[in-house]
Amino acid sequence: MRAAAPALVAFMFLAAMPLLAEFWGGSYVTGLIMRAMILAIAALSLDLLIGTCGLVSFGHAAFLGIGAYTAGIAITEGTTDLATILGITIGISVLFALVTGAISLRTHGVTFIMITLAFGQMLFFTFSALSEYGGDDGLTLWERAYAYGLFEFEHGLFYTIFGLLVAIWLLLDRLRQSRFGRVLLAAKENSTRMETLGYGVFGYRLTAYVIAGVIAGIAGALTANEAEFVSPALSAWQRSGDLIIVVVLGGVGRRSGPVLGALAFVVLEEGLSSLTHDWRLIFGPLLIFIVLFAKGGLASLFERRQA
Amino acid sequence: MSSTLLLIQLLNGIQLGVLLFLIAAGLTLVFGVMGFINLAHGVQYMIGAYLTVWFYGMTGHFGAALLLALLAALALALFLEFAVFRHLYDRDHLDQVLATFGVILFLNQAVKVIWGPTPLVISPPEFLAGTFRLTENLNYSIWRIAIIMIGFTVAGLLWFLVTKTRIGMLVRAGATNAGMVGALGVNIRRLFMIVFGFGAMLAGFAGSIAAPIYSVEPGMGDGLLITAFVVIVIGGIGSIRGTFIAALLVGLVDTLGRSTITDILKLFLEPSAANQIGPALASMAIYILMAAVLFFRPEGLFPAQGRRA
Amino acid sequence: MSVLLATHGLCKSFGALTVTDDVSLELRTGECHALIGPNGAGKTSFVNQLSGLLAPDSGRIEFLGQDITNSSPAARANAGLARTFQITSIIPTMTLFENVALAAQARCGSSYRFFRPVHKDRQINALAGEALERIALTSRNDKLARTLSHGEKRALELAMAIAQKPRALLLDEPMAGIGSDESGQLTDTLLMLKQDYPLLLIEHDMDAVFKVADRVSVLVYGRIIASGTPDEIRANREARTAYLGDET
Amino acid sequence: MKNLVSVAAVALSLAAAPVALAKDTLKVGMIVTLSGPPGALGNQARDGFQLALEEMGGKLGGMETEFILEDDELKADVAQSKARSLVEREEVDFVVGTIFSNMLAAIYKPVIQSGAFLISPNAGPSTFAGKNCHENFFVTSYQNNQNFEVLGKIATDKEYRKVFMLAPNYQAGKDAMAGFKQNYKGEIADEIFTPLGHKDFSAEIARIADAEADALFIFMPGGMGVRFVKQFRASGLADKMAFLSAFTVDETTLPAQKDDAVGMNGATNWAPDLDNEQTAAFTAAFEEKYGYIPGGYAMQAYDSAKLIDSAVTKAGGVGDKDAVRAALEAADFTSLRGDFSFNNNHYPVQDFYLLEVVKRDDGKYHTSIVEKVFDDYADSYADACKL
């Protein structure tokens, strides 16, 4: 339970955020937090690959792009029903994950990193070529998806994202402790042994890859609705890199890691850049210090202190 | 397409390949020998270019600027190695990624603060600055030819260094089995420092000689870094020969792809459709190449382990 | 006694080095068949081909009457062919009990179950507990596998194999690296295992082999040069010069 | 656990600014690109706007003005977050931005929805010129396609029979090609899209040489333009064909292109030597203060400040949005361009010129007016706008 505590505290804090924001910068802050929560969802899905399976995907942002463009194109074409959009997003994410996963998962280590990068970049260039939908400029959404009135409530979108974040966190937390999760964790350490125990590791990893892809796809669809704007940059390698950074920053394979990592990433970036335009001069060294002096990421700081 | 055009594109492809090789050679050695993923390697390329322009402004002599830039780039690399990187060698790859990413952020911004956001330009040394006539109305830059020749010379030297000298032998052994080299009583720390400094200097050198043809700007090394990673995994990590061949391959595929794919598509597609799909496909070409190579040969074309002594 | 596991003319070479040369071998129900041979004779390569980690160049492998030559390691394990490793192969970051439970889990229905915490799974825990009981492991169940002593790790491998509820067991040098004080105990364990499972035993410890095995085959340079009861092998001159001679 | 809360609290209070709004201050936020190589364009816009503000004693429309500058880093999410910060946290009255169209697309909705006025000092995409136009959105530059349309007109007027077209492969590049073709009906030798950030143009130059066209139509903004012009000049082709460019040789790139660009042509709505009093004064003051020659980006930002000034003066503050809007529409200020008015879609109606790069006696380079191509030229999307 201890490892989960920081995440739970963060959730309580997030739940109260719209209230707190009344005193602290208003809708600007809730917008910021919404983005952090979406980033956390994407990071949670990536940590299923990195932390649970030991698979470092450098093309995970491809799924963000899939979700965002599905939402963007659907809404532009007049399909605003949220369930339909999420359905299509999940369908395409599954398909893309099955095809690219089936190829990538034959490799491991650096080869896996680079081959996932390749697929991510292919998708990035595909989105950039979609002239009808803004090409490189991106696509402005003229309305949000219709969520059966949910988004019309004050903070409706906020609590939708929050609810999904908590649900996905719980889901993945359970998954990690399930039969399936134990197989993945063991295969990360010794996949040969798992094969000889009777587990077709490839199938388990592919399933995990698909699950991670679907969750990231949902995060992408949320991004489109939150920002009301999608662009190919969402699926570029820089974004995949950001996701890895968030996961490592928070603590790979730690229950609270991705959530802490995402919150810290967004808040630090925002806080520092409001101090100076050259905020990277501070942020860069800060990352180095975190690596050198906080092994295991931010989550480990909390764990150690409480232990 | 005319034969002159093809010739130019071949030359351009080789020239890009040579630059990629200079960057990727250090990357593959550092990665192969030390198992260290250095994302900040691309920044070394940028630093090399900036320092060259800077020293050129001070000395007014390209050769002198090049030399000074190399020394300064080496000094910076060794400082970074001492201050940051050496604490990361026995850490997880992901920790290395995070920390070296921090170095990129810092140096890109620092360069912008020091030299401003506007691209800088520099001319090649006087005697290589001209062009020579390829066809009636087409000239080709001598400096580009010079880059190709310099690149091949460096590749040759590197080959000699790695295959014929003691330190090269250690490096090769290290690429196959780092633990064993340590067991032989070699000072691994020092070997690492030499390999690292040397690799960084090569990248800086690439930046120096690229400065006259590309504009010198903050973040100029980021895109090339990713391409260099593509090169080293295609070539097989730790293999100089593989890196050289892969660099030329990637340079040629990228250059020829960009100039021919759209035309080829135009043969059986509407021009507007071809213009939309062609450039996107051309941008993907090297990634498709990489995915294909890795699919059939996950260890790359010339894995270091397979090399004969 | 029916044939459970059989190879027919199995061949494997790495370049010029032939590690398995036309090996035909049988394991029958209820027996312990020991495969002995000097270092580098190709014993582990042979087991790897049986368990599917290595593909033979030619020849056939049959298990329970089915041709499994091209089956995946997982399929073979699920068909009931369990193995242990000469160099201990466990999940170091998991506890002793979790390691055994992992093996048991493979026999307790689908592992594509995503929600129920596995540590509360009664079926798995019961099966794992049973296996642990049979291999008397003195260490605590919640000890991390990587902190176990070498002997405990060897025993853990056996427990994992049993938890798989195998139809046949391939034991690749279960005594490797075990001191003489522990080896006696492990020999008893092997004798006990033999009651329930057909064993293909690869072992260097001749005392254990002659105590446990019903049949012995001698592998030299990838070839089986002799096969017979322990007494026959002891009497076989070729086998003695090739291998036993070193030790007796 | 306590630490988490306090860390987050500190971080958030960092992000949150004191909310104190005096009624007599005007708040103007500017979002432009200051990072990376394209930062040179943003720098011009910033300097242009600040010069105007300074000349008016830090007041726009007589109100003490708080100017907040933000860098979009040429990243959509950053631009959007900055825009939200401006309208939601700072509660600015005007947002001036952006340089690039894709950044405008990112900030458009949040700014418009907040009720603030959005004034673009450069980006003028077709997206917001037609049916998606908005009463609170004004463009002081041009509709993006216009410069290209002007070049098409020039090519037709000069009777170039065969034109080679080159642009980067992104949305603006595609718009550029389409814009040029609108007024040019001659033969097109070939049209080539290069990747964004393309470095090595020798293959393209070889094809240009092969095509034997009369003119080259080119759109290569920023660093790409610097590299292209260098390589094009080196190939010797510059002397053999006309060079019709937009955003390729301008005051942001000329300091790097230098002699290589001299004599090359461009087309836009202004040049630092446009013959009117206000331009002469502006150019002199700008150079005096910042040490470089202002380009269109600086001019348009300067005009944006003047526009806001005129509107706030006329409406007597910003309390009455409708009055401010009406005053903005009137565009009752002295533009550096001389003639300037807004169309129904709030994009400008203005003159366009053919320009040429010249070297000044003091060794600096700038673009210079050759001739007027269009008088009071309006964009072609305005009809679709319901305003």
C-alpha cells in the first residue's frame, strides 16, 4: 500500500483541484492539470510496457496521434458522439498495435527501441501528409465530442479525465498483480524460463502492447477534446521521448511513478517557464540531478522516506 | 531524370552519408564499448559547428578555427564526461537517457543564449570555396567534394586505428565483451574516457566541416542524432565497418528517396496525389529501411560479435 | 513400459562443430534414463533440442506419440515436458514461493486473467504449496529467489518442475555445484521423484547416476556410444575409456 | 506525503500570479516564436511592438499598458498553454500573436472563447478568413496566400512562359503553390516539395537547372531560405533565371544571406524604404534602437500596437467590447503601409509590391520597392465570411 500512497494522495489533491483553482489561477490551472492528467494516462500505459514488460517503446506517441486524429477527423466530419469516437479509437489502436507489435516484439533491447521509433515516425509523416485535415499546421476542432451532456457541466471534462485516470490507474495496478501481470513481470526477468514453463511470452507481450496502445489512444482522444486542437507533433519522436522521460522521472515500474512523473513534468515546465524564457537552463540540470541523486525516480523518494 | 542529376544526387547522398558516419562512429563506439546511450552526442555536433564559426570570427582563418574548435569541443566533452557521464556508466539505460536529455536541453538553450536564435553562416576556406562546372548550367560545390574526401580519409584512419593498434584492439574487445577487457587489467575508466573524447571530437569535427553548407542553429544536432541512431542499429552496434556502410546507405536512400519517390509515384498516380504521398513516403524511407533490416537481421547488418579478429 | 519421449536420428551442428550426431534415444514410462558424458559432449544442447530452445538440423522428436520437433518450448511444456537448467534459471526478483507459483500457474487454466490478484489464487497456491512440500525447502517462502543459497536454488528448480505437473522430467545436471553433504539429500529427492515421474537425468555425479538410473546412455562428441543398464555400462570398455575411466 | 502537497502547492503558486486588476490599466499579451532559429521572426515582432509602445510612453489609448511577452517555442501545446495563461490567468484584453499559422490554429479557440481580442501580426491562414472568421479576430498582416498570388500576377505580367516551383512540404508550402497558380496560367516546369528544415538543396538545384525555366517561384522561410540562396547563388543559376520569392529573402534572413541575395525578388505589402513619412521615421528609430533593419514582421507588429491604440482611444477604454470592436474595424490609425483598411473578415485590404534585395551604402542589406503590383488587394476568402 505504501508504494501506492503518493498516487492516492495525488488523486485526492487532483479531485479537489477545481475547488482549489478558485483561489489559485482559475481555469488556467485546471487546464494545466487536465493536461498533466492526460499525460499521466499516457505515461501509465507506457509504464505497462517499460516497467512491467521491460519493453522500451520509443514510438508510443503514435497512439496519442491515433486517438487525437480519430477524434479530430470524426468531429470535423460531423461524428461527435463520444462513444463512437472512443470505439473507433480503440479499434484503430488495437489494429495498429497488433501489426506493429507483431513485428517489433520479435526483437528486443535497442532493436526494439529503434523499430518502435520507426513505426512512430511513419505514422507522424502520415499525419503530416493529411492536407485535408490541416497537414503540419494541425487541425482546430470547432466543437468537443458529445459526451451525453457530461462536458456541459462545470468541470465536466475535468472530472471525466480525472475519472478515467483513476480508473486506468486502478485497472493497471490490478493488472500488475494479476496472473497476467505476474507472467509479464517474470518474463521481463527471464523470458526463456517462462517459455519452458509453458508460457508463450510473445502472446502475453503482444496483449500488453495492445492494452498499452489502447490506453494511449484514449489519452490521445482526450487530448483532442481538451485542447480542441490536434497536430502531427503529438506523434513525433520528441513526444515519445517526453513520455519516456516522464516515466523515468516518476520511477520505472513503481505504482505511483507515472502519475508523479507527469504532474512533476508539467508543473515544473510551467513553473520554470513562467520564471524565465531560458527555463531549459534550469530544467536540464534538474533532470541530471534527479538521475544522479534520486535513483528510481521521484516515487522512490517517497517510498524511501516512508520505509 | 538526367544522368547529371543522378550523379549529383549520388554525390549528395555520399556526402550526407559521410557526415552521418562521423557522428555515428563515436555513438556506436560509446554505445558498443561502454554500453552508454549518449543522447547528447548530437549536441557535440552542434557545438563543433558553433565553435568553428566563433573561432573563425576571432582568427579569420578556417583551418585555425577548425583546430581550435576541435580542441574546445574535446575539452567540453571531457568536462561533461567528468562531471556527468562517468557517474552514469553503471546505471540503467533509461537513467542515461534522462540525464543526457537534460544535457541536450541545457546546451541547446545555452547556445541560443550565447549566440542568439538566428542561424549563423560561415564560408569554407578560400581555396575550397569555389564550384566546378558539371554541365553547361550547373556547378557543384568543391567543399562538398572535400567533405566526401575528408570523410573517407577519416574512415580509413579509423579503420586503421581500430584494427591495427593496441588501443583499437581493446576497443574492439570491449565492444564484444567489456567485462573481459577489465579482467585483462586494462584501466577501463581511462579507455572509456579516450573512446568518449574521441567520439565526441569526431562529432564536433562533423559539425565543423558541415558548418559551411548547413546553417548553424540551436538544436541542429537533434534530428541528426536520431538519424545517427538509425545508422548504428542498421550497421550493427559497435561495428565501425557496419556503421560506415550503413551511413552511406542511409545517406543515399534518404537523398535518392526524396528526389525520386514523388516522380516514381507520378507514373501511376495523379500528380496532386503523388505530391501529397511522395514527400511523406520519402521522409519515411530511412525508417522503412531500418524496420526492414531489423526485422530480418535484428542485430544489424554487421554485428560486432560476428566480426573476425 | 511404453515409450514416452523418443528422438530419431537427431542431428545438430554449429558450423564445423557437431554437437548432436544422429542421436536416437528413448524415455519410457516409470524409468529413469541417465545421459552421461564428458564436458562438451553435447548433453545440454541435446536437452535444449528436447525442450525446444534449440532447433535440430534433422531428425525427429516424439512425445506421447506426437511429433513435437517443431513445437515451441511453451507448447512442449504444456504437453507435459518439464525441464530444469544446469545453470540455475529462476526469476531472481520474485520470492521463492512466487517462482513455484509461476510454474503452477501454467497448469491452472488461462493466464490471460487481468483483475484478480494472483497471490490470492487458491488453486495456484495449493499446487505450489504441494510442490514445495515434496521438495523439502527449508528457506522461508517469502525470501527473494536471488538471495537463496546455491543448494536452495537447485531445489527450487526441482520444485518448479514438479509444480508443472509434468508427464516427464528433463533434469539437466541437478547436482551441479552441490557440495557432497547436500548431494546425498538431493539423491534421495531424485529417488523420490522417480516414483512419480519418468526422468531423463543428465548428471556428472556418478554415484547419484548409478543409484537412481534404470538405464544409462553415454554421449561422447554428440554421439551415443553405449547404452544399457548401469551394470552394463560399468562393464562397457568403450564407455569406460571415453568417460568413466577418468573417474574410476 | 506532506512533502508532495507542499511541493505541489509551491509549484502551483509559482504558476499562479496575483490577481489584481486595476481598471485603468490595459493588458496586452503577445505570443510569438522566440525559440530556435525561427525566433528571429518573433524577435522582430517583439521589437516592433515594443517600439510603438515606447513611442507612446508605455500607453495604448491613453491607458497604462502592461505588456506580457510569451514564447510559443513553435510547439502547439506550448502555444495553447501560454494563450490560456494570458486570457485566463492574466485576463488580458488583447492577445497579439502569432508568427506561424499552426501556432495561430492552436491558440485561436482558447483566446476567442475567452472574449479577448486576438490580433495576428503575421499569421493569416485561410482557415479563419472564410466561414470560420470571428468578430474578435483581426489580422494586421495579410491573408497568407496573397503574397504568393502577387508573385503569380508578376510572373504573368512579365510573361514568364515556364516557371519552376519550390516550397517546403507543410501546409503553408502547399498554400503557397496553390496561391501562385491562382494568378499564373503559364507552363509549370515542375513543382517540388522539400522536407521542412531541408538543408541540402543541390538535388533540387540540379533539377531546376535541367528544367530550363524562365523563373523560379520559391517559398523557403527562415534558415531554409538562407541555405537555399547560398547554394542557388553558388550554382550560377541566379544569373540565368528570375527569382520570385516570398518569405525567402527578407530582413530576417538577409544578415546571413548578404551578397548572395542581392538582386533577388520578393513580393509583399511593405519594404523599409516605402515612400512615406511614417515609414522613414519608423525605420530610423527602429535601427537606432535595435541595431538592425526592420522587416515586415516588425512593421506589422508596430501597426498592431497602433491599431490597438486607435481602437482603445476611440472606444474610451475596453469596457465596451462592441465599441472596441467597431473601432478596430474602422482601423483609424496611420499605418506604416499608408493605405490600410479591414475587409468584412477582418483581414486587411492593402497594396502589394514587387521587391528587390539591395545593399545599402553602409553595407547593410534590405528589401526595396520596385513597383506596385496590386492596389487595395483583398483576399478571396472574405465572401465566405458571414461578418
